Amino acid sequence: QVQLVQSGSELKKPGASVKVSCKASGYMFTNFAINWVRQAPGQGLEWMGWINTDTGKPTYAQGFTGRLVFSLDTSVTTAYLQITSLKAEDTAVYYCVRDGFKDCSRTSCFDYWGQGALVTVSS
Amino acid sequence: QSVLTQPPSASGTPGQRVTISCSGSSSDIGRNYVLWYQQLPGRAPKLLIYNNHQRPSGVPDRFSASKSGTSASLAISGLRSEDESIYYCTAWDGSLSTWVFGGGTELTVL
């Protein structure tokens, strides 16, 4: 079965960096894009961008450009999210999400979600 | 502030039918398909509806959705206690080149 398993919670100081991993299994990793979505405590969902798992090309949402790095290690079917220059307002649960395009009538759909990784930024 | 507008709360009694609205604009819902997600407390969101009205396998047919113009709605019939959750709509915004979400609607089953 399709699974996305993320790394654990992180506590970071302002200005530091964090790297979250997302291990995919149960499907052909390079056939489906990975998106990143975050959710601040008690708040709604915010899309951060996506990475083409076939080419490795990342696309970042406006407002995040410059502080985010999406990367892959296809040999271990894992996607990574790195955030630099962390601020208190980056405190959130970060989700990796598969775009099930091929399984959703060739329309984008976020069909499988990781369990989330809580990143807390505090001095 | 969310780009798509949803009522913050909705409620119904077991067996009832409830609808949740999602209002957008010509650059998002008006031009692209809508998806709906269900998020139980402390859990990751779950895909309920894609491509405006289609259900992934495993989602009961009690859940249905539609889109008209720049608005969409999710309907839940035969309401059950396990439907208590937060529901989010989302669509691609071609002007912003981003997926935009509604603020979420918290459904209470009385």
C-alpha cells in the first residue's frame, strides 16, 4: 500500500535550518510528484510547492522562494524539505503529499499524505 | 486570510444532510477544478473529492460535491458521528500560480 513516512518533530532556534524527510513506498516513486503543505497550529492549510520526482525540478510557491529547498534521493525513494533562516512563524506541521495525477483522471489531486512533521521555532 | 471562503462551522443531526459551501473567484474555482479534504483532529487531511465531483475509491457515496461558476459545495448525506471533522476546499489559482485553500469548516454532529 502507498505510504509516506516523515521524519520526527524538530525544535529549532530562529535563524537555524531544518530538513524534513519523506520516505515513499508502495508505488513507483518517480511517477508521482511530491508536494509540500504546511499547517500552523490551529490554522488552515498552506501550499509550499512541489517537486517533479522524475526530473528533480522544484517549484516553490510565491512567498517561500529563497528559503526553501526541495530535493530527492530516488535511490531510497525519499523527498526532502529544507527550510533556512527559520522564523517563529514557521512553526507548523509540515506534510509531504503525493499528487495522484495518474490515478485522479489525469487531474491533480493530493491523494496520499505523510503523517506530518512538527517543526517548532523558538528561542 | 484564506483565498477561498468557507463558513467556519456547520452542524447537523445524525441522518441529516448538510452542505458546506466554498466561494472563490474567476482565477481559481471559476477556471479550475475543486478538491475537498477531511481532516480529523490530530490527523493528516484525507482526500474526499477530486475533479469537482469525483470520489476516490473507499470514500462513501454519502459524500458528493458540485461546482457552479466561482463556487463549489460539498454535501454529506446520512450524517454520522464519525463525520465530525474539519473540511477544506482547494483549487489551483492560475493568477497566483498556487494551490489556494479555504479556511476550513468544522462540522459538528449534534
